[in-house]
Amino acid sequence: MKPVVFVPTYNEAPNVARLAAEIRRALPEATILVVDDRSPDGTGDIADRLAAEDPAVRVLHRDPPKGRGLAGRDGYVEALRLGADVVIEMDADFSHPPALLPRMIREIEHGADVVLGSRFVRGGSDLDRGAARRIVTVLANTYIRVVLGVPVLDCNSGYRAFRRSALEKIRPDTLTSVGPSIVQEVLFRAHRAHARIMEIPLEFVDRKDGDSKLSLSLLFDGYVMILKLKLLALLGRNP
């Protein structure tokens, strides 16, 4: 299988080179795709230097408008264009350990269509954050599961691997989320396409370098997007 690991970035200069090195150690055969939203801190320049040194590193410099969802959409499309058999998406801030990559590939090889790194299955954890944030995460997951009917414990996990055929059924070029709600939009589409979704334990570690991009306005937009996805499904339209 040909894996492509894509990493959406915005102001991740302290992390991108170290992350690429760890991905390379964990999964030597992978193509690493950095999808950068024209970071003002030089993340894209660092990624370009990595690509000049390693032909298996590719860089996609996105034009405005920027947004986590738009970067995710373009990353999926570009990974498929590069010929990926497996597309893996992960964050740049080391909250998603590269050491988990080989297991994700194995689970795809053994029949899963989508593999999620999950904080809430046995062996997973979310203990690196404060109690208040953990409570918000649990409530958000409950809301998403109830509204969308997705049989997944960690609906907010952005650490995912997709079999090529499963990702193609999702039609990533038609994704509509601008912000982080792309995580739930993709999961909902996969569920409606009858993908075999598997969760494996993820020990979540909060970022140590750089700033979080999540805000209250993005959270609110995400909750509205969940309702929109459900409404479109009830109306018989493909979300």
C-alpha cells in the first residue's frame, strides 16, 4: 500500500520539521504532504526546505481563504491525486503520535475502511488537559453522536486513516466545512456510505509549542454545521 500522510498547517514553524522526521521514522514508505495556509511564521518555507532535501515530502501552499476545513478538503484531494492507497490525516502539534501510524496501516490492510485514533476506547486517554476541557469534549461528543447517529466514541478525533475507495465515496472535493467541523462532516459521510469504521487507542497529548487555532466562534460554527448536516440528510440531500 502507498500511504500519504497529510498535515494541515498554520503557524507550526516550531513543529513541522520535527514532525516530518518522526513520521519518516515511523512510516518510512510514506509520502508526507504539508498543506500550509500561507503561514506568516515561515512554516511553508521550512516545509519547502524539507521537500528540497526529501523527494517524498510534498508541499501544497494554499491560496486564501484559509481555514482548517478548506485545508483538509484540499489535502484529501491532493493525496488522492498523488496516488495514495491510504490517506492519513494528522495534526502538526504532536497531539497525534506518529508511532501510531503503522497500526493504522495494519488495520486498513485487515479490512477497516476508516481508522480513528480514539481517546475514549480502552487504552486511550485524554488526561493531558484540564477537567473543564475534558468535560466539554465529552459533552460535544455526546451531542454529535445523538444528532448525527454516528456509532463512534471519539467524533472529534482528527487523527484518521482512510482506504482510498472509502475516501473517494466521501467525495472530498465537495466538502463544505470551512473550519474544524470538517472532522464531523467527513465522519458523517463515511458512516452514510457504510464505511467500516474502527477506533484504536490514542493517548492524546496537548500541544507544547505554538498556539491553538480553536476559538469559541469556531466551536459555535461547528455545532451549527452538525445541525445542518442532519437537516440535509433528513431532506434526502447528500450532505
